[in-house]
Amino acid sequence: MARRLIPLFDRILIEKIVPPAKTNSGILLPEKTSKLNTGKVVAVGQGGRDRDGKLIPVHVKEGDTVLLPEYGGTEVKLADKE
């Protein structure tokens, strides 16, 4: 998925983590637990530039788990994944 979309500058590409609806022992979890907004960083841009043209690197790296804002970012769907 990351090869089709390459983030530029200080952008990052995150794959949303969907929590399980059922535990290993078969207990069904309530719907409130599915509203956790977490994701895994799939791709990271090179970073932004300051006024002098120096590169400011991004502080996250591929594989990190991050919290997502409820109404922030741009949603993209590729091959049935958000």
C-alpha cells in the first residue's frame, strides 16, 4: 500500500488499526471499544523546511503506533483499507 502513495514534506501515511470485536475466549466486546482511533505509520515524508531552507525531520518513523484525531487528516481508501 505504501508504494502507491508516497507522502511528501512533513506528511505521514497511517493505516488505521481496527480493534477486534471478540476476545480469544469468545466474549463479544461493546461497540464503544471499536471507536479507538489508533493507527500504524506506514510511510513518512522527508520532513519540512524552515525559512533558511534547512530540513526539519519528522519525529515518527515507520512502524510506530499513533493516536489519530477524530476529525483531522485526509481519509484515503486503497484496496478496502482506510
